[in-house]
Amino acid sequence: MLVAAMILQISCQQDDSFSPAADSAIINLSVSAANSGTTMDNDDTASAIKSLCILQFNADGNAFGTLRHVGMGKETAPNSGKYSATLLQSVDNDDKYKLVILANFPGDDYGIFYRMGGKSYAEVQQACLSAELIGESNVLEFTTAQPFPMFGIAKDGAPQIITETMNLGTVSLVRAVARVDIGIGTKNADNNTWNKGGVPFDMTQVQIWKDGKQYAYMPVENNFSSSAGALTINSPSPVGGTETKIYGSTYITGTTYCSEKIYVPEADLLWGDVYDTNHSNRLAIIVGGKYNGSAVETFYRVDFTYDEGSKDKMNILRNHVYQFTIKNVKDAGYATAELAYTSKPKGLDFSAGMIEGWVSNEETSVPSIQGYYLTYQGFNGENVDWTYAAGSSQRIPKKKSYWGTNQYLPFDYNNFYKEGNSFYAPDISGGQNGSLYATVADAFSYEGTFPNLMVSANDMVDESGHESVQWKTGTTLTAFDLCRDLEENGYDDWRVPRLSELAFIYVNQTKLEALRGFTPLSGTYWCGSEYLVPNATDDQRKKSAWAWTVDFTATTGYASWHQKTEKLKIRCVRQQHDNQNFSKK
């Protein structure tokens, strides 16, 4: 999880006319697949969303200015297709922004954008090119693990004043590549299969000549437009470099059609006439097959026109589907694919159609998990017995309504953002924050785990990207502040767990790790409970230099204490608000 401090640091590095916004804003939006109005299907490679971010550009009039901020999207409710992200809040009515949405950036490596602060849209666009594909059989493919990269713009690209809470509405996303389908005979009603009928031709392979080696995750700034929430791609954004890609018989169904398997980058096809001086520089489809029962494979060229020899030409635009139907084959083709590509097309009649929007057939939704829950002796939290040292174990208690033996000192878990102070009367708003504990048994006699606990999906990192941090840096409570600044799953009341709560997570960690998206805990983690050293002085009873930890390595899981200046890991928790009565009694 990228904490707010890290994001704000990027914002401060911008060289622009606005001061960094003092406050952040929670932005809500829905996403739909390719102008179709449907939400995403996480099992459909062509419409799944695995990750999402918002690039916040300064508005330069009605144009894009420089990149100011990056907000990571979090789905706000299961199966909703709705997300929230943290952006910089506008400081006044002149502080406006244009918002770009990117989904499924390969490897979820959005770190590239954090290094692009202060860059123009054009510079960011040029940095967002795919890896170069090399080799004739290096087919461009997408999987459920790495679905199609997608692009969208909020509010039709109009500059926005970012308020504390705002809703961007539904943002249509377009895929970064185009699709090519080709079949023989008659296209069936499902639009993705063909019936060969009496056409005397068996398709054996499809080749794409002069196909792009790369594609652009973001289109060039002037190559798209938007109106009424529908994003339209007007011109291709080719990135240069070409190769031949080959789709063999495994891609072809029954020697009749190849559908939903060929993906190509955008391309400007340098149009003049079908057979002109650019003929051998232009992307084209080469179909290999056997004519009229022959054992000999020959090859035919199909250009991106609406029919053979047509004057109605097509360039290749992202998020479009190009479907070609071979209506008739009159003779054997050329002996080689190269001859078919360089020679005038012959021996085959076809028609073509272009589908704008690449619409999914069915309305579907994205399965997701909103937070990761542990309920005491219930949902995901059945285990409450903890072996905290060799030969020593204890039952983890539920949260106490009061701490210690004095029934007049409430123990409010959401108000322990100062170090423990049991020697003098504390000045913590809302009540006591606990004591210093010499043993696990001492801690459990005062505190217990909150009975309904939410656990963050990831370990915290500081503004420099480090996973291991100090409990305390000078007078700054580093660990506490990291959790306090966290905004995840739509909540901003995260905190460091008590010792009992960290133990509760440890004994039930296998249940959490079974949930999609939960990052396993590994290593030693800080908790908010402090350690009381033996023979403590009055000062040491007031404020300890040590805090309790739990080791999550597979072979231990033991409790120990470490100096607060050591660097260990942090995993944040929060308590459900419908159980606040436990912390307010």
C-alpha cells in the first residue's frame, strides 16, 4: 500500500503555479467496459480489472498540464465495479485537474508514474509503452492473470475542481489494443463463430505482417475525444517497429475460423490504393490454407478494407474489433506467405466489418473483497489459543471494557496515539490507553482483541518505500502515524494493533491468506503495546524505550520485545463501527 505521505511527496516535487494541496480528497467512480455500460467480469480476460489508478494532471486551460499526483483505486464494495482513490484537493476555484484512469498496468508496476511527477501528458504517454515483442512466433496475448490494459478519462476530459468528497460517475474504459477475427463462409448470430458452408477452403494458419512490436497504454493526447461519457478513439497511436506474428492451427477452430485470439497494436496503414507503393510497408493479414481438398498449403493476402479492392479503407484503432469473412475462394493462392504479402491480392473474396466499442455480450461484475475480517471465535477467527514462547501458551481474550482493576478508567482502543503512561494521570482524550506490560500474561490481563477486527491487505511502507520502520523516530510515533494516515477500503480510522490483536491475527493467518488479495505476513511486526523493563525506574514506567512484537516466521510466532528505534514491519487494523459500544463503555 502506498501511503499518503509518499503521494504527497510527489505532489510537492511539481514545478507548477499551484501550492501543494494541504488536504487530500476521496474520489469515487464506477468503471464500465468499452462504452458498453456493463461492469467488469473478473473471469473475462477482455474486461477484467485487476488494478486501477488515477493520474491527476494539472489543467492548462482545457488541455493537459503536468502530472501532479497518482491515486491508487480501491474497490469500495464487493461485486460493484465501483472504486475510490485519494487525490489532491483543489486549493481554490482556479486549481483544476484533468483525470486519466489506467487499469491493468502490467505487473501492477504503477511506480513508473511516481517517478513522472511534473512531466507533461506527452512525456507520460511516451513512457507508457509496452515491452518490445521479438520473434516471429511472439504472439501478443492476454490472460486472466494479466488482462488487457485499459484507458479512460473522467468527466469527458473537462477540468475538475477536486472537492473533499466527489463522485466522478461512470467512466468508460477502452482497451489498449485492437482485435482481429477471421472466418470462412457465414458469420453466425453470436458474431464470433463462422459456418464454412460450401466454401472449398481449410484454414491452417493466420499471419499478421508488419504488426507492431509495441503498443501504447495511453493514446496520444489529440487522438481521442469524449462526449456524454463515451470515449472515442479518433486516430491510431503507433509506437514504431514491426514484425510478423504467426497464429497456427491451435488458434483456429475446425479449419474454419480464428476468433478472440488475435490482438494487434494500433496502426496507421499509410493508405493510398490497395496495391500501391506502400503495399509492402503496410500491415496486412496473410491467410494460409488448403484450397478444394489440396494437400498443398498456399497463402492469400487480406487488407484492412471493407472488401477486396474497396476504396473504403480502415486504420487500426484500439478497442475496435475487425472481423473478416472469407466468402469465396476461387483458386490456390501464392506458394509462400512472403509472395502473398508482396504481390497483388488474388484468388479470394472477402467482406469485413468493424465493431466500435468491443462490447461484452453479457452484463457481469467484478468479484472483490472489501477488507479482511476476523470475528472472535467466529468468521475467520476461530482460533484463540496462542503459543507465545517455547512451552508457554495462553488464550487470547476479547477486548476489556476497562483496564486494570480500576473500573473507572475506560480503555478506548482508538485513543492510544500517545505512549503508555500509567505513572501519572494521562491527558489522552477519550480515556486511558493501557499500561506497560512485563509479560504476555500481564498484557492479556488488561487488554484483549477487538471482537470484530478488520486487517489491512498489505504491510505499510514509509514515504521512502521502506517496509521496515521504527516504532518511534525521535519524538515522532512513526508506526502509529503510518496507520493513522492510511486510507484503505474507504476507511481512514486504521491503527496499530494491540499485542492481543496481533496475536489474534497470527493464530488465524491461514484463513486471511486464503482470501484473494491478502498479502501474507512475514517477519517481525510492531504492535502498540509497550514493554515494561525489569526493575523499572519511575521514568521507565512512564515511558518505555521498548515495545512488544510478534514474529510471523513459520517456525516461531513468538512474542518478544524490541527497542523502539529498531526497524520492523507494520500491519494496520481497524475496529468495525457497529461494535463501538465495546470501546465506549
